[in-house]
Amino acid sequence: MTESVEMLMDAMSQAGTAATSDKTIVFDEAFTLHHRTVFRAARSVVQDSGIAEDVTQEVFLRLYENMDAIANEEMLRPWLIRVALNVARNTLRGNLRANTREENYVKEEVNETTDLTAEKELERRERAKEVQRALSLIKEPLRSCLVLKQQGLSYREIAESLSLNETSIGTFVARGRQEFVRHYGKIGGKRL
């Protein structure tokens, strides 16, 4: 009886392995047979071979994830083409939005720089000088910690670059801010 159970278990494991390998073979065959078609469909929409290749990869990733959703082989090619066209259009929309955002940003920057009058430019330079003077009055390592933190470095990065203990950096930054506010207020003629 144990021999028949072992034979049954072996047969079941072989059937499971065969089913798994069939899915891989079907995907591999689908990729081999339809890669060019999907690539051409994508390139016809995006007009760029590099982007079309990205779209093609996305399409085959979706196929791999949705192998069970496709009922038969006859529906595979139309499904792939439809998905390729949709992904390509979405990619173009995304690129268009990104380009629009970049163009708007450039326009805003150009407008801001053309709106700068000599008076505004002088004010900006004076503020920058006041900031530099206030920073120069702050003692080390408070000044360096404050400046590096404002540049976006983490406490660990600041500690490593200044050879300080990481646990002290937060205190140094807070004290540096207090000193800056105190000195900047005096220089600017304001009490903060």
C-alpha cells in the first residue's frame, strides 16, 4: 500500500511540474511569436524605438501576470496588440504631462528672472550679504552643521563629513539655528 501511495505522489508531482513548465513554455512561445508584433504596434504609436522597447517589456510583464485571463491562443495576439496600444498611449500621455510641467517651470523661471528689476536684485544681494555676515558670526562646528543640514544632508552624513559624533549633530543644528536667528536679527535691524 505504501508503494502505491508513493507511485501516486510521484505521478502527482510530475503532473504539477508539467503544468508549471507548460505555463512557462506558453509564455516563452508567446514572447517568441509575438514580440515583433507588439514592438511594431508600440513603435507605431510612440515613434521611438527605445520607448517602444520599454512598452513591449511592460506588455509582456502584463501578459505574464495575466496568463490565466486569456481564454485561448486565438485571443492572445489581439490582446497583446490592444495592451501594447494602450500602454503606448499612456506612455505618450505621461511624457506629454512631464514635458508640459517642465515647460511651465521654465516659463515661470524666465518670468521671474525677467521681472527682477535692479531694485529687487539689489535687495536680494543685500539679504545674501546679511545671511553671510550672520553665518560668519556663528562658531564652528555649529555653522558647518547648520549649513550642511540646510543643504539636505542627514545627521549621519554631517557627522561623517565633519568627524563628529552623530548624536551631537541635532544639538549643533538647533544651536546653530538659534545663533543665526539672533545674529541675523541684529544685522537686519530686527529683533527676532
